[in-house]
Amino acid sequence: MMEKPDDRESIYMSIVENSPDFIVQYDHKFRQLYINKAGLIVTGAKKEQILGKTQRESGFYSSEQSNYWEGKIKYVFETGRQFEEQIELQNAVGSVWFDCRLTPEYDKSGKIKTVLGVSHDITEFKLIEKWLIKLNECFLKFGANTLVNINLLVALCGELMGGACSLYNCLQDNMLCSLGQWNTPPGYKSIDNPDGHLCNDVIKSSGNNTIVIRELQQTPYAQTDPNVSLYGLKTYIGKAVKFNNINIGSLCVVFQRDIIPTTNEIRLMEIIASAVGVEEDRRQSEELVRHRSEELSLSEEKFKNVFEYAPVGKSLTLLDGTVHVNKAFSQLLGYTKKEMKNINWRVFTHPDDIKRNDEITNLILKGDYRSYRWEKRYLNKKNEIIWVDISTTLLRDPDGLPLYFITTVIDITEKKRSEEKIKLLNADLENRVLERTSQLEEANKELQAFAYSVSHDLRAPLRAIDGFSKFVSEDYGAKLDSEGQRLLGLIRSNAQKMDKLIINILSLSKVTRGEQKKSKVDMTKMALSMFNEAASPEVQKRIKFVIESLPEIYADPTYIKQVWINLISNAIKFSSLKAEPEIKIGGYVDDGRHVYYISDNGVGFDPEYTHKLFGVFQRLHKANEFEGTGVGLAIVQRIIHRNGGTVWAEGKEGKGATFYFSLPAVKSAPE
């Protein structure tokens, strides 16, 4: 169904009437034949005040404005051309900008009947344009000082948004610091505890939106943020300042009135906050660079002092071999620092050491080593050899490319001379040892010959004396008086004692030079066996004998048997006078050694003479009290010492004695 012309006209009129643009129609006499709703809102008039009247007659335009517009309307009527211009009008709200167009309207005959004026509100556009101009002017004022730049941006934000004041805050040393300020009141604290502050919460926020808080006096911030109550703040608009997606501060504008920011105002704040973020990052980077530069300068100064005044030689060697040396290095070679300036290390290195030096340098450059230490020879100014201990390290740049070598040089010439002397002394000592060894071998041969002589030549007469004395005693004893029999008995006992002494001396000699055949020894079983061998059944019945479980040992069983038999025999002998003799054998492990002991409750000994116990022919008791040759404990000590152990004793007169010996805790044959 086709629309009627009247319907279409009604639709067109509805569109025009409700258009957001200011639409007005003029006739040849400049009278306003039509004005839509938007036009009435802009002028603040009623239709009856406008329709049928010129701008001058309506009273809403100045005489100057009326003359201007009547001239433009006349131009359109006369030329039939469209006129377009941007103008600024003042109304009850304030300044309003329009993009105005005057267009001719024709009747059916082709004559211009009326002029249609359409004005589009571009106030927001003009405002943004103004902001962009201001921003550009602000950026053009930027200098090297980032704090000044930040304050320019903060001031611009406050001015363009019409706030009471504006701030840029960040956290430094756990305090909220206002690095950027505009229009702050007297007494404002630019450094404060961040707790409870609006800006601190914005910095800690995780969102990206601009934060708008109205009716501040009714929020908890009236109590937590001292500025809210102190300055009567009503509206807060804040945006986190970011860099690399991290909140580094906050930009805010505060108002002492209630406002709702427009979308464009929020966008403006976001743009300025981004600019502040860039400047703040530059400020922090510059601060870091300045701090690093100071540290580097201090570090370089320290390095220079350490390098120059080190008590040992220091050098910095370039890749071409040129060296820069400290005072100690030049003194080491007898040169002045000036003489060694830009000298190559090959000049003062011994010719025979240059090849090895090059080999080590190449190994370090290839990356096989970062540092290397070796000994080499220098030639000093007098062409004398100087031995040095060198430690060198290669320094590389961040990309791994070699820069230079740092070398420490220590003079070891005296050490080398001492080593040479020691070598000569060692050679002389080795010759002396060989000579002494030869003498000892000869002495051992003589000792063996002596032992053989003692064993055969001395013992044979003693056996003869003892044998003949026995025959005399048996065959002629009845013919001898008591004194004769006593003297004959003394001859026999002393001959037997002498023979026994010779046997013990021979045993001591064998212990010193005999070969050892080591194997695992069950010490518990061996000690028990030696007790049964040393004590007759009658004696065993009298003795209270206790033996603990003893740790096994790896040693020569023959010699260890000799140790046990000597110690057990002594314990039995020296406790024999007791009514109830007691003997105890025990052992334990102590710090990698096996310790064994045998204790008795016999006569004991005076501790003052402990050092004599293990000496040859040393006796602490009279022969008529206890028989013996004074060799048994000496044999024990020789055996234990030869097996890498120690022997010692504890005792008191009348209270018994305890003898100890220790051996290394070896449980198998050494490889």
C-alpha cells in the first residue's frame, strides 16, 4: 500500500521536529517561519517568541549577530549557493559551538522560496580539539627534566577537567609521594602514610577503568583519607598510571562539587595518565642509570685503587698482547711504569716459556677454561730470571666476546731457589740413606750371626752346666752336706734362668726383624686359648676369669699369640698372691682402632714408674717376689708398635693393674 503524500510529509516533519540539530526556516524578509525543538532548547525561547519574527525582533540575538546572519541569508537568496560556517553562540548554559549550513529551498517554478538553516552542535568536538591543542602545546614544552614534564601534564589535566586540584602520586620507600601537583592548597602533605588514601587504593587496584567516586563525604574515605574532610572534597576521579602493564602510580583530579565526568573527559584522563606513565618510566630509568653510573664510577675507582696499589703484580692484557701493569708488577721486573707503558708481554717473558703461554691463552679464548694458573719465567731489566706464579682470567662482554685478561703475578723466585736446594739436599739424603741402609743391612747380618752364636754357642755350655749339675745332684747328692746341695741348686737355677733370658732375647730379636704373615684373627678365641695354656687346671679353679666378646683383627696370629700369652701370664703371676684372684679381658672400638685390655686385682705397680714397664730388663718387683726376665712386656710393645698400634698401662700398688693395646681396625688384607 502506497503512502499518501500527506503521510510522507508528516513523517518528514516528525524527523525534522525531533532532530538533534537546530533547524530553522527563513523567508526573503529574514523572518523565521519554522524552528524545531532543538532550536527552542538552544535559544531557550518559545515558538511564539520566534515564529514570524526576525532574529533581531525575537530579542535572542545581538544586533551584530543579526546583521551577520541576515547578510548570509541574503547571500543565499541572491546566489542560490549553500553557505557553511562554524560559529560560537552564548546561551544560558554557556558557550555552544555549531556547524551551520544555510541551504536554498525552491518552489515549483524554480525560484528560491525560503532558506533552510541547519546547525549541528559540535561543542564536544571543539572541546576535544581544544584539548588536543593544549596537549600538543604541553608536549612541546617538555624538556630533559621528567619531573617538570610530569607536573606540566598534571596541571593540564586539572585545568582541562576544571578540578579543584590534581595530583600524580606514587609509592616510594613505603610512603605515598606527590611527585606531580597542581593547585594544591597551603599545608598540603606531599609525603604521607599511604594507608587509607584514595590514590593508594587506585595504585593497588587490578582493573583498567578510571575510578569515579562521588559524595566522598558519605564514604569511608572521609575517615581514612585526611584530605577528603580537610579540603571538603566531594568528587574524586583517578586513573592508575601504568608502564609495561604494571601500576606505578595514580593520576587524580578532585572536585569540591558533585560532577559526573563525560566519556571524553574520562578518555582525556586516560591519555594524560599514559603520558605520565611514559615520563615516569623515563624518570625511573634515568634514576637507575644515574645510580648505576655512580656505582660504576665508584666501582671503577675501587678497581683502580685495588689494581694500582695491590701488594702483588697485577696486569690488564689486551688481546694483542699489550699489557698495562701496576706499580708492584713494574717493580718486580725492575722497570718504571713509564718504561712498561704499552709493552707486549712477550718482551719480558723467558723465550722458552712463550710457546706454553700462547697455548694456555688459546685454550682460554676457545672457552676450555675461564681462568688458568701456572708457573713461568720472566726476564727482569738486568736479564735475570724471575720465577712467577700466574693466575689469569678472561673477561668477556654480554655477548660472550673476549675483552681482556686480568692477571695476578706472585714472585716465587726464592721459593724456586729453596726447592732447588731441597732437591740437592734430598739427593744427598738419599745417598746417605742408601749408605745407612747398607750399614744397617750389615749390622742385621752381624745381629743374625750373633743370635745364631747366642742360640748355639752360649746355650750349649749352659745346658751342659745344668745337665752336669743335675747328674751331680742325683748321683752324689747324698754325699754333700746341706750347704753343698744349696750351692748346687743355685748353679742349676741360675743356669736355667740364663737360658730363659737368652730365649727371650732371641724372641725379641725375631719380633724386630721377622716377616709377618697377616690373616683374620678371632681375638676372643685366641685370648681364651692362651689363658687355658698359661694357667694350669688347678690355677684356673682359683681364678675368677671373665672374657668379653672381642673385635676381630687382621694381623699375624703368631705374634698376637705372643702378646696374649705374655700379658695373661703376667696377670696370673702378679695376682697369684691374692686369696681370690680376678682377671678380666675386654675390648672395644674407638675412632677407627680396636682397643683390647686385660685387668687383674694383683699387686699392681707405682704409677710413677709406668714409663719403665715396657723397657728391656726393667722390673718393678724383686726377683725373689716374682720370677721373670724383664723382657716379656718389651716384646709386647715391639709387636704392637710394628703393627701400627700403641700399648699402655694403668695401675696402683696393691690394687691391681690394667694393660691396654690398640691396633688399626683393618678387617681384610690390604690391596
